[in-house]
Amino acid sequence: MAKQYVSTAYLQQHDSKLYAIFAWSQRQAEIIPAKSWLTVMEIFVHEHFLEQAYQIFQEIKLAPTVNQVIDEINKYADLLSNAIVFVADKQITIYGKGFRSFIEKDMQFELGSLSRETYQVLPQLFAHLQLEDDLEKIQNIKDFCRLVEKLENLGLLSPATGSLDWGDLKKTVPICQAFGLTRGTPVDRYYLRKFIDDIHPQVVGNILEVGGTPKDKDFYQMNPGSSYRILNLESGPGVDIVGDVHDVSIIEPNSLDSVIIFNVLEHCYAPWIAIENIHTWLKEGGKCFAMVPNAIRVHATPVDYWRPLPDAFAWMFRNFSQQKLYVYGNPITVIASYHGIAVEELTPEELDAFHPDYPVATCIVAEK
């Protein structure tokens, strides 16, 4: 089936520039630099097939603006400094009070019908911003497809409703039940490795690993420091201290230079207490190196309580004098992590792309 597209964007002008903003998102806005972007987005509001969209583009790209469009758009000129323009399937809607209009269902002005007749609404709405007039630069369907691909990669075009190809992902059981281990390396391990590579030189002195095993120590390949001890709830080979990280009395205060706690805090019934205890155990200037998964299946070992998001994780370490967050993930790796798709099945670009709204793993270096 031929690929189909639909526009999906919130547009807002600011300081004589036009931006695509991302609703309720931490992602930075994208500048809309050229008229071609608006024209192509408007076409895909109504026409979803690529070849037909290109034919429309050819027909309208040099056409003069219809007087009806100019007259209608002039009615909203005073609103645009505070408005958001919503672009979606068969819709171009001015929210006169920004997102408040969306929530309150007030001061909404629909221009979809006029757009369907002319394909000139978006360029005319923002004609005063003097965007680059690059329509003539798109001379063939290859040029058109390159722009479509760019807009899709930015999230301004999406697969049209009903055309999404789920492929192997449309199933109600995961591709791998064991985090991806049956296929290769789990995605969260990839991000943990990146974090370890960054912090490796900082882990020094009297080191405590919470919840670890000798096998983990080998995977981390940490400098053993002056001493390297492992704290665990259960006794076993290589476990130096048997105890609960919630119990502050098991470690002497101000005695540690480094604490490592990876993939443990989500299993703590009160991770904020565990972190307070680590703060107590560290010397002044000592550091805690922590990692929690954000997007991973439930794994009760022995119980699984939390998925702290980056803001929550930073709050838990608020009593430390300094902290640096490391957040990893994007929509592809969120899906991969939940489905158990392995690192080896993704490209480095797919793994390393970052989207702040889709964390897979959050790590922190916090200094007492």
C-alpha cells in the first residue's frame, strides 16, 4: 500500500519568526523557515497520497492568493500574536487564546473548508513574517519527497489515520519476554554502558555497590578503588554486606567516596529514604552514581515499585550539593525496550537519538 501522510502541528509566531511547537512537551520548538513547509503541510491536511499531493503542489505553487483568502485571514490579524494555529486532518484551526482556547473551547476559528478550496490559508496567515519564498526551488517530485521526508522526521507529517503499518509490532505479547536477552543486548544495557563510560574516572576511593553481584562488577568494569564492597539483601558469593539500603545503620556515616546503585531504586519501597541514607554514608564531596529504568517491563525481583521519571529522580537527590542528570531514549527505543527488541536490531542513530518526552533510562551523578 502506498504511504499516506497527514499534517500534525501547532504553529505559533514569536519575535517575527514562526515555530512549530510541541504540545505539552519538553521538546524545543522548530523554526519554520520557508513558505514551502507551510504549503506542503497544508496540502497534506486534505490530500494524503504523495503523488496526488505533488500534483496539487505543482498547480498552486505559483498561483496568486485568492481575494477570499486575503479577506478572511485579515479578520484574524490581531489575534495571531497570541494565537496558536492547529494543523491536523481536514483542520486548520486558530486558537485565539493559545492552548487555553483548546481547553476552554473558546475563541476557536476553523479555516479547514477555505483551505480545502484554495490550499493558501497557512502561507497567508503568516505572510507578514517574510518566510523564505522557495516554492520555485522544488522543481520535481524528488525535491518534493525530500521536503516531505524532512517534515516527517521533524514530526510535522505523520502516517495518515488508518494507514499505519504495525508490522511485527501488532501483537499483545512482547517479541522477547526477557528484555531482549534472547535476541541480543537489552536497550537499557546500552544506555547504562554509555553512562558508565562517561562516569568511569569519577568512581574512586572507598566504593559501595548497592544491590550488585560480582557478575555486575565485571560488566561495569569499574576501577576497584581503595576498596570495593557489595551490599545486597541476600547473602551470596561476593556479597560483602547483607542488609537493606533503607536501614541507615548498616554503613558508617561519612565513610564512602563512591556509591553505585544501578537498576535498584525501582525495587525499593521508599527510594527517597535509600537516597537519604546514601547521602549520610558518603563523605563530603563523595558521589552517588545511580540509574533507574523509565520504560521497561515489570520485573519483580523480588518486587517492582517505581519508574521514577527525570524530574522525580532529580527531586530525590535534592539534598546533594550538585547533580547532573543523564537521560536517554526516544519513541523507537521506548517501543524496543517494552517489546524486548535488542540493541543489535537498531542503528546507532536510532539508539542515540534523544527525545525528552520518551525516556528509557535516567541516570544521575550526585555529589554530597
